Amino acid sequence: MAAENVTKETVLITGGSGYFGFRLGCALHKKGVDVILFDVLKPVLAVPEGVKFIQGDVCCLSEVENALVDVICVFHIASYGMSGREQLNGKRIEDVNVRGTENVIQACRKAGVSRLVYTSTYNVVFGGQVIENGDESLPYLPLHLHPDHYSRTKSLAEMKVLQANSTELGARKDVLRTCALRPAGIYGPGEQRHLPRIVSYIERGWFKFVYGHPLSLVEFVHVDNLVEAHILASEALKATKQHIAAGQAYLISDGRPINNFEFFRPLVEGLGYQFPTIRLPLSMVYFFAFLTEMVHFLVGRFYNFQPLLTRTEVYKTGVTHYFSMEKARKELGYNPKEFSLTEVVEWFKSQGHGRKLRIYTVKHLMRAGGFILLLGTMLLLWLPAVVTVSV
């Protein structure tokens, strides 16, 4: 692959202890690159010999500056508020995603870092509207239309990164070259943000319905395809590639649109559970997510519960939005490999997950009753709202 020609250099990965950042660091290390993982927490997995870990926070400018000694390229992956209750912590999201990115840009310019690859998101152009085979010519979604803090701040951060392209470096007679990758939802064995939450819902008996149109299509990206895209992007910022990626954004996925729930069917059934047959209207689930967020706003400081779904998650999973990979293929040489959820299923099984013979007790009956009560409550709250809107 084109990304094999990686010369000896030192790179730093913010968010390097996270699932994707750690995977990227290991891949670069195997190619002979000196890698520094920079994160507020130590990696869960053992750091490979030769890879350096520096504990630090992108919200602290001095800590970022101290970590960039002799670094030539930064992969800025660190972010906050992607899913679940984290999406509802507006201040922390703003601090990490916006001010943290400003710190990274400032530190790169001061330290003479010549390349900055930013990990963005599909959400900078998507906010619940249908997008079919869209591309990078789509404008940013207006900031006031974003349904969550994460998407809005990631959009702001991406703008700042791309605006910093071609700015002069303080320590060298050169300029900073930047680009942004906008990935779809990440999956792969060992992923710790989305998949465990989904599996926990399945195992608790909460995954009893799907929603939205059965023909709605979304996209995902396997972690190894995303790793490859980042390496290719860093190479495409070099003079040897005519700096073709400088100032550019790229949409990245596996390139295989699929219904969100059908994508996860192999995981549900592979772990021995029955796939839901109940399908709810998207508007009903969105309304329930809105109510959940309102409740969290009122009681979250006292009881920071995990919402079943947020409004953004409803949009991302139930509304068609998929994109062309043509620009990434042409300019970066990106050619995603095909993966399935088989390795993910096997990973969860290796961790002790999977349906076992169960003896149903009063607790299980109460859980089933609770689910029926939840559906009934959602219906009672949703119907008046629908009638009011239609009138």
C-alpha cells in the first residue's frame, strides 16, 4: 500500500491512549516511526517497547508545548463528548474540542511542527438532514443547527485547523500544513466507546426495538481503514506528495452504506440474542431522546445517568447520510479494505459475553414489564406532540 513508504520521524498523537489513537500509534511504530502517545490517562493496553507515553492535557498549553520537542507531525485525535452522557457536558466539550485544538495549533507553530492531521467527524456537515452520496463540497452545517455541543465544537475546531494551514512556523523557516479527516462511526475488535454500550443494552434486554425507515443508510469505518487513511494523509502533506492534502478535508468510511440496525444484526445474533422485530417511528424515538436530555439537564449534577439515546445519536443512526470516497481515493490513495463484525463478535465472546442458558426470575419479569411501561409512556407522551404539530 502507498502508506508503506514512511520515513524515520517523530510523531505525536493526542488522545493516544484511546482506542483509535493507540491503534494508530502501534501501526506507525511498526513502520519504524518514533511515536509519542499524549493523553490525560495511561493506555489500558501495554505500550509497545520503543513507544513513548507522555501524560498531559490538550487543555494545558504548556503541557502540549513540552511534549512537542523534535516532533515533526501531530495527529490531533483527542476530543470529548462524542456519545452518551458526555454529549451533555457542554463546558468540558468546549474546553477540550475548541480550546484544546487552539492549544495544539499554537504549540505546533511555536515548536516548528510542519504537519498536523486533525481527526474530525461526519457531523460537521450532517445534522439530521438526508445526505445521499455527498462529498467535501458540502458546506459546514450552520453552527446553530447542530443538535449537540460535540458536533458544533468539532466543526469549529476543524475550521481552525484548516485556517491554520500555510501559517508560518516560529522555530523554522517553513509553514504549518494541515488537513482534516472526517470519519464515520468507528468499529473494530476492542473498541471501547460505542460497542460495549450497545452490547450492554443487548444483555440487559433493552434492545427490543429498532426505529426509522428500514431502507435508511449510514456508514461505518473499520479502525484499520481509518489508521491507513491517517497515515496516507500525513504523507500527502509532504513535499514528496506536492502537499496535495494541505488545507483539505476528507470524508472517510468503509465505503459501504448499510442500514444501521442491519449492520449490528451479526453482533446481536452472533452473541446469541434475538434481533428485535418492533419498529418505532423515528420522531417518537427522537422525542423520547429530547425528554431524556431535558431530565438529564435538570438532575444530571446530582445523578449523572447514562441516557439510552441522545437526539444526535437518533439522527446518526436513523437518518440516511452517506458519502463518496472519491476525493480520498484520488488524492490520498485511500482504498478501504472489507471487514465484517465477525472479529468483533469473537472479541466479545473472548471477554465472556454471549447469551447463556437463563432461568427467568421475578427480576426478568419486572424488566420486561418495565420495558412495556417505557414503550407505553413514550407513546402517551409522543402522540399528543404529534397531534399538536400536525394541527
